[in-house]
Amino acid sequence: MNIPALENVAKTLRSLSVDAIEAANSGHPGLPMGMAEFGAWLYGEVLKHNPANPHWMNRDRFVLSAGHGSMFLYSLLHLSGYELPLEELKAFRQLDSLTPGHPERGHTAGVETTTGPLGQGFANAVGMAIAREFTAAKFNTAEHPIIDHHVYTLAGDGCLMEGISSEAASLAGHLKLGSLVAFYDSNSISIEGSTELAFTEQVAGRFESFGWQVLEADPYDFASMDKALTAALADIDRPSLIILPSVIGKGAPTKAGSHSVHGAPLGAEERQGFRQAMGIPADGDFYIADGVSEYFAGKRKEWQAAEESWDALFEQWSSANPALRTQWDQWHAGIDAVALEELALPEYEAGSATATRASSGKVLQVLAERFTNLLGGSADLAPSNKSDIISETDFSAENRVGRNFHFGVREHAMGAVVNGMALYGGLRVYAATFLVFSDYMRPAIRLAALMKLPVTYIFTHDSIFVGEDGPTHQPIEHLAVLRAIPGLDVLRPADGAECNEAWKYALKRKDGPSVLSLSRQGLTEFDKPEGWRENFARGAYAVLDIDGEGELTVIIATGSELSVALDAGRRYASDGKRVRVVSMPCRDAFLRQDRAYIASVIPAGSRVFAAEAGISMGWEIFTGSADRVLSIDRFGLSAPGKKAAEALGLTADRLYALMNE
Amino acid sequence: MNIPALENVAKTLRSLSVDAIEAANSGHPGLPMGMAEFGAWLYGEVLKHNPANPHWMNRDRFVLSAGHGSMFLYSLLHLSGYELPLEELKAFRQLDSLTPGHPERGHTAGVETTTGPLGQGFANAVGMAIAREFTAAKFNTAEHPIIDHHVYTLAGDGCLMEGISSEAASLAGHLKLGSLVAFYDSNSISIEGSTELAFTEQVAGRFESFGWQVLEADPYDFASMDKALTAALADIDRPSLIILPSVIGKGAPTKAGSHSVHGAPLGAEERQGFRQAMGIPADGDFYIADGVSEYFAGKRKEWQAAEESWDALFEQWSSANPALRTQWDQWHAGIDAVALEELALPEYEAGSATATRASSGKVLQVLAERFTNLLGGSADLAPSNKSDIISETDFSAENRVGRNFHFGVREHAMGAVVNGMALYGGLRVYAATFLVFSDYMRPAIRLAALMKLPVTYIFTHDSIFVGEDGPTHQPIEHLAVLRAIPGLDVLRPADGAECNEAWKYALKRKDGPSVLSLSRQGLTEFDKPEGWRENFARGAYAVLDIDGEGELTVIIATGSELSVALDAGRRYASDGKRVRVVSMPCRDAFLRQDRAYIASVIPAGSRVFAAEAGISMGWEIFTGSADRVLSIDRFGLSAPGKKAAEALGLTADRLYALMNE
């Protein structure tokens, strides 16, 4: 360990962070300054990575959970050799720069996940460690341990106050994720002041109760950190938390240790004091200390050699295990759309009734058999969500190849953990709960959409037809508010055959998450027109056309309301009127179609109605008025499903009446 | 303690629960059966309450956090004498009964809060304990301790797995809420099976780390529970967790202790076995054991006497402390709308610029001075949210009269804690964070709306004008998805004067929560027409009318986009066109107006545009098409606010261009 070099890296990290934030007149210097020695040590001495190839599969993952400290990450990515020129640091937080205010995955090389909303990164790291264990168990052989890296994260007080980190830590301890090491920047400062104001729990005791090894080190003493890390890595049966009692903004002459340095530039005067104390020239903007470049140049050679040596190991493993290698390649190529189309999916007789959650469970078995990287679980509702892969085992501390996950009643962590698993590479993940509890995991779903992760959500019990459980368990606004998230596609299949297509749609997506909104109650299989499967993927298609007098009346419906629309439509047609019923399993996809397709489904000038067991918001775009939407714009009520639907007016009778108004 | 009577109450609780669930063919027998002795003891021997007056202010509060066990509560409410006849138990989970699937506050006498979504009730109880401490500190005198009750909750494994309960427990320990006692039904069973599958943390250690006293008792041994409770009540400096290792579904001959009894009726055969084992007649539907009625009849006399004795104490206190009594009455009468109208609120010069978060901070000071029961806090963002009452102190373990709350970075618990404070009675509460983080507290906001609690949310940094922090911190879909919650009113004031009115609107509400969506950046004070204040409360009003040629073009805008609309509108008018600009601070309120008012603001046949820094969904109801909405239907980006707005097309230029298309 070259301590003088590391000290210079730390000094440089402070300098770059202070200057970038000063230039932007915006940002958070507290973390990069307080954690500068740690950062130097982490990127120089700890991480097994190769900045020349940020996608190396056996790299250590590092997640900056405290994403507001983004200049910590950008400085280190720049210095260690990732594709992040100094000019980009100078353009910190500016339009189109590679250095946005919070780290964004897919935008900046070396950023493993998008962070900023607190606690999310910590839970992503838990997901990465799960994926690492699964991948290692699946592919490693005694001779060729191709996956042996670690997962690191840096969390602050804010991350550890959030409930999501408790959920994720409890799960990590339960699963004995020994490859996970979390560093805790314990600077005792939050935005409102000292953590004494709100956060006086014993974090060490909490994590020990979760089954973690808890260690402490001095973040300004490299040997101390080394010692703690050695102990952390030695314990392969427990995740480790290394507490680093730190001084926020260390190096700022008057503001260090105070909340004034957390989230605002130092200011000219304080910066001068900082430079003076550090021995940085008064005009040393974006100063890089002596020896830093040389230090990392040397490291880059070592890292390159390490990856090359791994490449050789990987080739040996490939030769010795060709079947595994084929599987590895398949997993990393993503879902094979041709193979997907060739699968024999469940068939349903017209007129038979199946709950779409049950149809989903059936098709899942076929998909999981063919795509062995498809895996996931439920937040303690698997028997209701029908989300288990029946032929597979449970993932656990003892069984790392299980593909069924028991996330516990921890919806929020589940959302962020599956994000981490998806980020890891090679896996297709799903997460299941009741639709109404999607609210609990909403921040994680938003991040999946922002990161364009192809996660699949199995959200069952998708309407007031939940029945007796009542308003707390009956989704009302949930379909609308999930559709509201940019990039998230919500699919609400109307029967078993549509459910097959919904799953195919979700698995074909490469650039974003999908919701499968599934019924608790049985839905009747309806007759489909020719070519419907192709049009399903376009979001909507006509399922019934009856000729008659006058203008065309179109009824759009999703999921369980398609039968309501068909009923009302047939009755209306029997009055001699011209009617079309449209199944719209995916409003998001339909709105992305060209005008010609849209007009072919909903001809211009037609009178349009919509039916969905939820709020009307979002349907007026087709109907022109809320009066033409059969919706539920209030909370539900506890009663058997059909009675609830009648009381709430969600019936073919009412739709027919609306059509005659 | 009459143990034979309590045993009969327990037997009856089991019997009523089993039969009600069997009759409904739906429900959760596991908890009421497993906790039957505890329930008998709690309602018979522990709670200081008076079923004849569920609103007695010094009653103990009991929250069934594990709301799925609703028959536990309904059985005990019925037996102890609340207004809940046996017929209602027989109509469990049926339309219009007083016994919905999960307990609903305001629907059934004696139900303190609506529960079902796990962890919420636990956090509500923390809020009630905070309110209890605040109220006691405010009103108790050495001679007349009018508030001396306790707050109890029963939580299950599911509640304690949820992150919200960790957040709330950490806060409760920090605040040393000695009046709070949580019972933990530790039955080791969740829906997927044994808690060993997902939940092996040491709950006791976790709560000790949070600063709680942790005790254990046998839920089938009254003396054991008494002993633990005595210790819990003796420790006035710590909340207490009493762990009750239980057998789920105890009394079910073959299903007890298994997850099959958690959430499904016993079935005819199992019920017969249960009745046989318990000595209940084979045809004993809704069996009530001997002595139970007499036992509770005796208790009711004691409870009535206790309340009468408290009434006397309260009258003595009133005589001795008339000023306090006046304040007490004012607090419980709710916000005085006349007094509110008479207040001298901040004034703003036309053309001056103020961020509405700053305007909110200013008006809050005036409101808080007049309404001394107005209190709240932030999830560690008070300096940014401007949510502190500057002349008041912080609520803490040492200072129970503080009105500023440091909730810590715990948005979800904050949401549920303020619900608990609002439920307590006499208080007007607010909670603050960034608008984008409303996602973290969404399940609690939904429950506030379902319970019709007049909570106020201060959500600042309400658009992409957050700027540099980037997409993780820029709300896009949040205004739409908050409006989507039934009963929640979203207010987005366009300047300081509108901000005053928004606060007045929120405080006048008695039947639901309000969101104040506030800007980070300065907004220019605009000229108002006569009578605008009255029309503000109707949700929208015209602020600019310029005569011209052709059809009328109306531009609707909210908050910071009003200036964009005014710009574009004036430019369009300068082309000779007829233009109106409408400020719509509350879309929810406007849509509730009669057709005449709506048509007076947006005349039929006009060409309508809308402008808001968020998704277009919900605006087509006015504009008829998404093409006429100046919106942002993608995630934001990191750049200074104005640059971000330009890059995202949120400008008067683009609106003007849309108007000319």
C-alpha cells in the first residue's frame, strides 16, 4: 500500500469535488471530503475492477448509496481511468454532461446503479450480492471459480434511517450474504443538523440483530480500514457492516463537521482556507496532486492483468464446461424472442373461466423451464400471486441455486433488490405482490423505469373484485398511477390467452419494466379475431364488430372489464346500433403507435366509451369526457366481489345506460 | 382478575371469529384464535376505556396493526359493549355491515384507525403516543393530570418485517415514548409458511437497539402478561415491546400452528373439531360462553365510573385553569374559519418574486401563532421545506411541548405518524418533504385520504426546476398521481398570495388531506381579478382576459407554469386573438364545481390548452388532446432549472407554438 500516493489521491478527490461543486454552484461536498481517504483506498487498493472494461462480469460492484455525494464517485472514476475526462467534472451538473447531480446508471461508465433517493442503493447492493451468489453457484466449478468478486456499498445516515435499508439488511442477514460489505459513513450530520435530533438508535446493535458482522474502522487510517476489511472478507457467512465514524466535509477549515457543508458549495473564502490547509495552490482549480496519475497508471496495468488472467480462467472454464458456457452466453444475450414465440404456451377453451393470476402461474412454468435465468419471488404472497416456479427450489442461505425468492413482507426492499439483481447482468427477474401494495415499492419501481431495467412485476388482486378485504386492499387509482411512470408499461390481460401474450411482451422488453395486472377472480376466455397476437403487442385491438345504424360506438376495456364491455356492447348492438369493442391490454403501448394504427382501432369520429375498475383519469384522452368512462372514482368497499361491483356501479347495466344517455 | 371469566371470553372470541369468518367464507381466523386470551385480558383487564363513549379523550388507544385479524377486534368490541350488535358480526365482510374485512376508522365505533396495509397501524400508534405526550405536557397540571392514558398496539410478524415499523420504532425509541406499549404476536407463521423462510432476525435485539424495553410473556398465561405489562408501564422513559410467542389459530384441532389457518375459514370439519375441543355445542353458531355477558356488564360499570371520575377531574381542572380549558375547547372545535379569514397574512407586491416554499414558510408563522394546535415537521428537509415554526421549539424526549418535529429521513413513518397524531384528536398536523419523495410515503397518504384526515403535506421542490439534482429528484408524474388518490386535494399555488389561500384551503378542510405543491424557485406575483380569493377555493379562476378575433383560446396553468401561460397568452393576444388564462390551483376542487361554474371559467366551445411541469395525463379532460398540453412526459435531467426547462420544452415559446399549430 502506497500511503503517500493514497494521501495524494484523497487530497485530489477533495480538490476536484470542491471545485466541481463550486463551479456548478450546486452539490454536496460533505461526503467526498469526509470520505476522501476511504475513497482513495477503495478505488486504489480494494476494488477488483478494470476501468478499461466497466462490464467485466467478475468485477467488484461498488454502489454509492448516498448518491448525493456524486462527486466522490465522479472524481474516483476519473482518476482511476474510467471514460470520464476532466472536462466532464468541470461540467458537473450541467446539461448533457456525463456528471449529473446524482449518479445515473447507463449514463456514466462505472456507475453501477442510479442513486439519490436514500436507501435504494443499499438495497440494490443486496440484490447484486444475491445475484452474485446465484451466478457463482450456477456456474462456478471447483476448478474454475469464475465468479468470486464482492459487492460493496457506501451508505450514510440518511440511507440507514430509511425503512427500506432495514428491510434489505434483514433479508441480507437472513440469506447470509457473505460477499456483501457495507461501509457506513457515520458523520452524525444530517440536513437539519446533528443526527442527535432524530437518530440515536444503536446502528451496530440493529445490524447484529439482522445477522450481520459489525466492525468499526477509522476512515482516516488506511491500516485500520484494511484490518476491518480483512475481517469482513474472512466471514463468508455474514454480510459485514464497517462503521466509519467520520467528519463531514473534512478539510473545510470552518465548516467541517457541520451541516452547512452537507449540501452547499464551500464558497470562495472557505475554499481558499481549504486550499491553504491542504497545500493546494491558491489558484489550483481542479488540482491534481503529484503522483496521483502515476499511481493509477500503475494500478491500471495491474487491473488489466487481473482481467486478462480472469479471461484465461474463463476460457479454461469454457473448454471444460461447454454446456455451462452455452448457458452463460444465452443468459447474457437476453431473452431469445424467436425461442419465445416457438414455445407451446397454455391453451384455454373459449368460454372457460380462469383467473389471470392462475393463467400467469401456468405460463410462468413454461417460460421458466425454457429460460433458466428467469427467477423471482413474492413479498410473502406467493400462494396468492401464483408466482412460484413449481419445479424449482427456494433460494436460501443453504441453497444458492434456488429460483424462488421469499422476500418476506418487505415490498419496498423487494423492488430495490430485484433492481440490483437486474443490474447485475444475465438475469431476468420478477417481483410479486398485490396490486394495491405496489404503493409500498413505488420509489423502486420508478428507479427501474428510470434505469430502463426489464423487471417484471406480477401484481395480482387487481381490482375491487378482491371483494371482502375491502378498501385497504382494493386498488382504485393504481393502474393509472403506474401508467403515469414514464417508461413503465402496464399490461392488464383480459383472459388466459392475453395473459400468455402479456408475459411474452414483458420478456421481450429490453428497455424498461412491465407490470402484469392480474385478476383474483375468474375471467371468461373470449373469442379472438385473426392476427390478434401481433396487435396485442401494439396495445389494443378490436375484438368485436357488429354492424348497425348510425355512428360507430367504440367501447375500450381492459382486463376483467372486457366482459362488461362485451355484454354492454352486444346489448347495444341488439338495439340495432353499430358497435365495436376494443381490448386495450396496454394503454402505454397503444399511445406509442402511429396515428394510422390508432385510427384503425378507434376510428376518427366514433363515440368512444371506456371501462376499467379504477379511476377515470387517463381515459378521457379517448372518450373526451369522464361521463363516458365506466370507472370507480372513490375508494372501494368490503363485500363479496360481485356485490361490491354492483354497489360501485361497475356493471354492464350501467355501461349500457351510459351509452344511451 | 377473574380468570375463569377471561377464559370464557377467550373461548367466545374464538367462537365468534371462527363463525363470522365461516359465514363470510372469507377472513383470517389465525390471529383471533391465537391471541384470544390476550384479547380477553386486554379488553377486560388492561384497557382504560368506556365503550359507552368511544370518544373519551383520556381513553387508552388500542391499534390492531395486524388489521387482517379484524374479527379479534370486532368480537371484543361487541363483547365489551361498543355499539356493534351481534347481527353485525354475522354480517362480517358483507355490504354495508359495520364489520368490513379490515377495521375502518369512522365506520365502526371503537376502531381507532384503519389498518390492513402492514406496519401502518404500528406507526399510527407511535403518532398517537407522540400526540398523547404533547397533549399531556400542554394541558396537565401537577394537581390535575387529565391526560395519563397509554397507547397499545398489536403487531404481527408482517408488521415488523415492513420498513415503516423500523422507521417508526427508531423514532419512538429516540423520543422515549414511555406511554407506548407494543405487543408482538410472534406466531412464526406468514402466508408463505414459517417465518424461517424469510425472517430470522433477532427482533428483540433490534428493538433494544432502537432504545426500547423488550419483554416477553406467555399469551396463554394471564399472570405472565400482567407481569410484563407492569414492567412496561413502570418504565416511563422507554417504549416497550412485549413479545408474545403464540400459536396461530390456537384451538383449531389440526390447523393450529400452520399457515393454512392464517387467512382462510376453518371449514366445516375443522370447526366441528374446534367446537368439540372447546366444549362448544356442535350447533353453537356465534356461541357466547357463560358468564361473559355478566363479566363485561360489571366492567362497563367500572369503566363508566372511571370516566365519570375523570369527568370530575376534568371539571376541576377547567375551573382551576380556565385559559387552558378555553384552549382545549378551541383545539377540539377544529380550525375557526372566521378567525382564519381575519388573519393578516403576508402580502406580496405585484411583480416581486418569491418561491412558494418561502411564501409557505411565511404564512405558516402567522397561522401557527394563531392556531396553537398546528404542528408538524419534516423528514430531515426543514431548511429546504421552510416547514419550521420559527418561534417554537423542537419536540423531543426532553421537551414535550415543542411543535417542530424532526422525523428523520423516514418519510413513510412520518406519513403514518402524522396520521396517528391527527387521529388522536385536537391537533392539526403537517408533514414536509420534497414532492418527489411523496412516493416514499404514499401508502400512508392513501390511508389519510381513506380515513378523511385533514393532514397537510408540504411538498416543496415541485418540478424539474429543482434543476441540478436531476431526474431522481425532479417530480414528473407526482402531481397526477397524488390527484389520483380519491379525497386528496392537491393545491399548487402560483405565487405568494395564492399560497396564503392554499394554506387556508387546507386548514378549512375537515374531511380529507391536502397537498401543498410548492416551488423551489422564485415565482412572480401576478395581478389578480376581483373576487379571486373566493374562486380560488373553487379550484380555478380566470386571471387574464384579452379580447380579440375568433374563437376563445383558454390556457389553464398551475403553479410555476402560470407565468408561462401568461407569457404565451399575451403573445397570442398580441396577434389579435381572443385569449383567457386560467389559474387552476386545485384541479380536484374545480372538478367538483357545478357545470355553470366550470363553464364560466372554461366556456363551452373554447379551444383549451394546459401547462404544467409534469405529465399530460389528466389534462386531456379539458384540452381534449395531449397535443394541447405543455407537459413533460419523460424523466427530467440534471441542469440548472431554466436550462432543464428549455431542454424539456417547458417554455412559453413552445406553448405559443402549440397554440399556433
